[in-house]
Amino acid sequence: MRVIIIGGGIGGLTAAVALHKQHAEVLVYEAASEFKPLGAGIGLGANAMQDLKDIGIGDEIFKQGTPIHTQIFKDATGKILNTIDFAKFKAQYGHENITIHRADLHQTLFDALPRHTVRFTKRCVHVSEHHDGVVAVFNDGTSVKGDLVIAADGIHSNLRKQFYPNADPRYAGYTCWRGLTTNDGLVEAGVSCEVWSRKGRFGFAPMQDGQVYWFACVNTKPDNAFYAELTNEQLAYQFRNFPSEVSALINKTAQNQTLHHDIYDIKPLNRFVFGRTVLLGDAAHATTPNMGQGAGQAIEDAITLAKNIAQYNRKEALHRYEKERVAHTKKVVRLSRQIGWAAQWSSPFATTFRDKVFPHIPSGLLFKRLQFLFKNHNE
């Protein structure tokens, strides 16, 4: 089988690695001119770690990551509202949640492929299906034919637009900064934390080599020029009423280590498969980052698709992939958006109500609400 993968991000490269190990002929076409691992820290849940282990690179990824055993939620005064014991995931499912630099994960996936697999400066603009295959057409006028096209070209996917012209990204209501800096004793080992306030939200987690990944979110209209131009010093001032470590982490971060983006997702789709073309990762189900499952769900897509291709004929494999992943990712997208909605409340009445009620929700119930993520990893 010859598989054409459009997009060399985490989802596309994971699919390439998994299918390459099954001896499929794999070609990855990436719009960028060269391989440049970018980004800040990300979380990988135990579900994604199991899938990475299944394709032989889980141990290497784990070595580059930092295990997280506890998630803490606080209010703006530093009072603990609730916690989630991630150690239960390891006890029940055999793997840990980790933080890792996105660039390290991306590089490891890239290194697991033969160099000729990935082709650069190739932006796919259209696919057309024929009785004996599918053709991907690029903006430079060239084309390539294969048995299957995997569209892993991100939230702004050209190929998704071909099949879903109106499935545009939808704004979540808030903008976000992300950064990397040194810890210097500000963040406890193995613990990630989110601070919720009506003025915004701030989260942080430890990473390897004494680093900390952090993010900061505030409600605003999309493309707000004021927030787009903030320096780190000005951003720290926006969070001046938060616990002291918040401003300290922002001020310690080099300006070139801070990224800023408005947050978008895609309204859940009902189909991922269109003949010989299949949507994967953000092209299929871009989600807000509130569950730390963006990369993890792309990885799950890739492994699920590869496993089905190994066991069934093409049509049956794609049918099973679509049946599994559409229903599952709908839950992730919806729950992540709900979490962000509640975490970003700005009304004094609503936030006071949330901060009074949240501590009375049993931690075990929060854990149980996330267990659907692992359904297919405990069978």
C-alpha cells in the first residue's frame, strides 16, 4: 500500500512511523521549507504514552519527558480548589502522564523515519479520487498518486475544506500566551497547577532540565491588537493579583521563549473518511488545550488507523477508524470546550459560585470523568 500523508506535524509523523513499521510505502508532504521543531511544552496522557510504546518509541519519549502525578486547581489567592491524582492512571493503565517539549516529541518522530520519507515545500491544495487510487495535487503544480491520502494538515486544513467547506475554526473566547523558563524552586516536582480567577487563568508544570512550561489565558475578542503586542513585563502586570510565582515565571521568561495565539477549535464533525481520503489530528477534530489532549488524540488517531489497516482491507479499516475516532474525539472536543468555558468565567457571581462548589466535587469523580480517554487502552 502506498500512503500519502499531508502534513508533517505530530499526527502525520506518528501515522508515518506506525505505517512504515508495517512495511507500507509512506510519503509525507509538508508545506514548510525545512524541518523546524517548534513550540513550547505539551502534556501527553497515559493513553498517548501507551500508543507511542506500541510503535516502539514510547520509552525514548518517556526519557525526554517529566512524569506528572498530581494536578492542582487554585483560586487567585492560592487556595486549593481541587486536585486530580494522575498516579491512579499509572496504577490502572500502566503508564504515566508526562510533560515534554513539543520539539523533542516532533524530533523523535522525525528521526524514526527514513530521511527520504518527508518532502518539504509541498502544500497540498486538492485531492481527486480515481478507480485505482487517489491523487494529491500541490500548489507548485505537481501531483502524486497513492492508495490512500491521510490529511493531517492541521486546524486550517485545505483538505478538510474540500469536504467540509463550512467547517471553519471557531473562536473559544480567549487568547493565550505560552512560555518556557527556568524553575528555580518555583514549581514543585511532579505537580501541574492551574490558577483560576475572573481576571484570567494561569497554568504551569515542571519539565526536564529544571525548566517550567506555563500558559496564561484572558478573555477577549479575536485578533485583539492590544494583547498581541504585550511584552512579558506587561503580561506579568495583567496577572499581578495572582500568586507571586505567576508574575515571577512570566518575568523570568525570555521574550523569544513566549508564544501568543488566540484559541480555536472545530465544531465536531460526523465524518473523517471520504473514499480514499481520511482526516486525522487537528484537521479532523482540533480541540482547545484544556485537557492537554491535542497531541494525544492525534497520536491515537494515527495508531488506531494503522492498526486497522494492518488487520482489515482498506474500506473496512477506514470504516472502523471512523466509527472509533469520530465518537471518541467528539467527547474530547466538547469536554475540553466546557472546561475552558467554566475556567474562563469572568462574572463575579459565577466565579464565586464556581470556587465554592468546585472544592466539594470529589476528586475521584474528576478522575472518573476522564476515564473514557483510556477505554481502548484497557482491553
